[in-house]
Amino acid sequence: MEQLHLPAAHQAQGTITLPGSKSISNRTLLLAALADGVTIIRDLLASDDTARMLEALTSLGLQLENIGENAWRVTGCGGNFPNKQADLFLGNAGTAFRPLTAALAFSEGEYHLHGVPRMHERPIGD
């Protein structure tokens, strides 16, 4: 068996940008929406799930602005969604459906969350 011995590196330098995840991207969007003031989010994952969350937050009256490739400016509502009624289609985006359900449960208003038929078969209580 042939072996290769590599000397230990004393230091490493560089920059890495990891790809975003659906879950982290949607949690970040929701936290920014619930916060007071403006939040800049960079390296947001471009996916169907994040698109559904962006649409839902817009329907809830939040100000969202695309400021560059995968970068967004979110003006938060301080925990009080401006629109008190909304019909939110979330497609198959469980990473948007679950946290939005929890956030809206603490909000005053009437909200209808729905998705593709398969979404209504998936557990949401966990």
C-alpha cells in the first residue's frame, strides 16, 4: 500500500462563500421581517422555497427590495404585520409554511395558508 505524507500547514488564508440553504434563507427572511428597521441579507439562496417566502412577506405588507444578486433589503414590521388579512400560497415550501404558521399564530389577523395538495398531507405540528 502506497502512502502519501503531507506536512502540516501552519496557517491557511482565503475567503469562502458557502451556498445558502432553503431553511436558513427562509428563517433569515422571517426574522428580518419581524425585526424593527432595515436588514440587508446577502447570499440568499435562490430557490422556489425562498421565492414563496418573499411572495408571502410581500402579501403581508412588508417592504422587500432586491438590491443585487441574491441580496435583499427587508424593512421589518417590528412583529406587527401590516396586512391583517392575506391569502398565502406557499406551493411546496415547507421551510416557509412552518415558520410562517408560527409567526402568524401570534399576529392579529386572518390568514389563509395553503400549498400544493401534497403540502396538506405533510405534518406541520412538529
